[in-house]
Amino acid sequence: MTTDAVLEPGVATGGQGRRLAGRLGPTAIVFMVVAAAAPLTVVAGTFPIGIAAGNGAAFPASYVVCTAVLLLFAVGFTAMARHIRGAGAFYTYIAHGFGRHVGLGAAFLALLSYTAVQGGVYGYIGAALDGFVTAHGGPSVPWYLYALAMLAVVGMLGYRHIELSGKVLGILLVCEVGIVLVINLAVIGRGGAEGLSTAVLHPGNFFAGAPGIALIFALAGYIGFEATAVFRDEARDPARTIPRATYVALLLIGGFYALSSWAMVSAWGDGGVVAMAADNPEGILTETATRYVGSVTGDLVQIFLITSLFAALLSFHNVLSRYIFSLGNTRALPRRCGRSHIRHSSPHIASVVQTVSALVLIVASVLTRLDPVTQVFAWFVGTASVGIVVLMTLTSAAVVVYFRRTRFDTRVWHTLIAPGLGFLGLAALSVLTAANLPLLVGGSATLAAVIGVLLAGTFLGGAAVAVLRPHAGHHENPEIAKEIAQ
């Protein structure tokens, strides 16, 4: 079997003005992808739901399971990164496994998924800023005004060289992770409410309650870790940097979530934490900080929650800009989207396009009078969760197909066993996520059905572009195209 998939945006034309450049090392890339996961936002927003609606005090085990599955996924993902040039990540790898039509379908699904999650975060940060200002005696301002201000700052940073974004994200990430680690140490040091929890050590507890719900909300906390490959063109020695950054980011995210959720359970006790998470989900982290560290820490949590959301916005903006840049360079989108800035070596036109798309989402949310948290954030992130899990599942399968066909890498563990097991795990999580989509979007089966049709329609729309535009997705350099198609 051969493939017409030649989605290689990073080297699409070889012409000046269509290449990204940078010297990002593993640390800078890790900062960007971990920031996209928004660790403090997950601790404050996802932990309570996973504990209350999932499997209670055993919820930390969900992160162990998700990390194990994603590590298997990462084995094949990084093996592909060594052989596939270009920064398209999901869609580039899927295209090399299953062909150009499926690849472009995946590309458009990725665009929708990342755009949706970013739109959701704009709603959350607008509401969080308004809540913080009013809580400290300031005036109440519509959430969308704060969101638009954040949009302007993110757009400015995204337009410039990637290393500026890396520095900003590094500082913000240290702050949000640092405050949670201080709380964790305080809880562990004081021994928790009833002693340190041991519920996670008993496998039977994991299956109590609704473990499927727990896994869904746990998995949502990893969104963005796979974006390491998106920065390939701006990485120093990408063949080494991308695999290292992927593993480090995944282990840091999983370890941080497992430790922090266990500390939260210990802080209130196995039974108490379930009641607290159900009664005061939005305030449990602040209450934990105030109880174990002090009121000042509670205030810092609120501040760093806002900076965490901003870091996620900036990281997703960078990822989306590079997807748009890649699609412009492979003619799936207008070729102007594939131009890079002469001085900043950034995807500046793609960055502007992404800013406009975010603006459209914010305006649409305002015109339809959606609540910024219970609707904009919940619905959009729910949509993204389904799309991204499906993309990871397809990528795992594509790894197996690609290496079975090309034999570029004959290591059985890296190209067959690990990605095969990762596929099975991710397929199960995909089914769970799709089946519980109504829960993710506020309990509406009708809305879940609409979202399902939108996701499927977007994928089919990408495939239709491949049919209607035979050159879309093809490499413009015939020498490289021939090499890849063999």
C-alpha cells in the first residue's frame, strides 16, 4: 500500500518566508505544552467534578491510568516524530498512515477541537477576572470585555517570535505549579484531616462509583501535551528534542495531577472530600489553601488561576497558529496562511487568522447570551475532549500502519506493541467520552447530538477538501513527495 499523504508543512516550499525558525530546547517546549494543560485550572475545576461525580477518594488513580495509556501512545508518537518532517503532529501522522483524505479530515477536526477549547477558556477567564475584581471591591464588568482584553494580549504575543511566548509561559507556569506544590506540602506536613489517604492503594475503590466519568475528567487535564510535535520547526535538534519534551511533559503532568489530587483528598478525608467537592466545587482549592497555609495563599490561588488560564490561552494560540500555518503551506487553506514573518520567523498571518476566529467565538457567545462558565467553558471543552481523544486514537493506529508498510523502524515495541496497546486504551476512552458527552455539556442529549454531528461533519469536510482540491495536502517539492509516497 502506498499513500498520497505528503503533509509536510515545515518544509513545504523551501522558499523564503514559509519557514519557521527557533532554538527551542526541551525545557521551553515542555513549558508551552504543560501550560496548555492549565494545571491550576485542572486542580481548581476538574478535581472536584472527578471526585464528586467519579470515584471519590480513589480519583487520583485515574491519573495513573491515563498516564499509563498516554505513555503507550507517546512511544509510537515519538517514533513517528523521528521520521516525519513537518509540524502538523496529529494530522501529519494520520495522513502518513491512512492517506491524504483521512489526514485532512483529521486536520480540520484538530482545528475545530483546539479552537473550541480555546474559546471555552476565554469564557472562563472573563468570568474569573470579573469575579476577582468584584470580590475586591471593584466594579462588575461584562465577562466578554475581559476576554477581549486577553485576546489582544495573546494576539500580540502570538504574532512575535515563539521564544517570547516561551519565556512568558515559563514564568506563569512556575507560579501556578509552585502555589499548588506549597499547598500539597502543607497538607502532607500536617497529615491531612484524617491522616494521609490510602484509598488509592486499594484497586477495588477505583471501580466504586463511576470510574468512567473519573477517567473522562482526568483525561481532559492532558489536552495539549501532544502539541510538542507542533513546534518541530522551531526546536533545536528536533529528532531529540521532541521525544524528550513529550515524555517529560507527560510525566510531569501525570505526576503533578496524581500528587495534587491525592493531597486534596487527604486534606478533607476520604468521605469529607466527596461532600466538599459536591457542595463547594468552585471553592474547594481556595478553602484548602486557606485552611492549610493561610488566607494570603487563598488570594494567591485566585490570582494564579487567572494567570493559568492566560497561559493556556497563549499556548493554544501558538498551537492553532502552527496548524493554520501548516495547512496554508500544504494548500489546504489559502497559501497566505503559510507565510512567516521576516523578522520574527513567526506564523504571523496564521496568528492573525487565529485571533479573528477566537473573536468570532466570543462575539457569537455574547450574541447567544451563553453563560461564560456553565455553557461557553463546559460546552466548548466538552466538544474538544471528544475530538482530541479521537485524534489520538487515530494517530496510534496510523503509527502501526505506517511502520508496518514502510519498515523504516523495525522495533516491535515502538512500532507495534506499545502503539497497539495505546490504541486499545484510547479507543476505550473515546467510547467513554462520546457516551458521556451529554454530561460534559450540561446534561443535554440534544446538544450532545449536535456536537457529535458537528465533529463528524468537520472531519468529513476536511476529507471533502481533499477530494475537491487534488493538490491540497500535497508537498510542493516533487523529490520529497516521491520519497514519502514510497
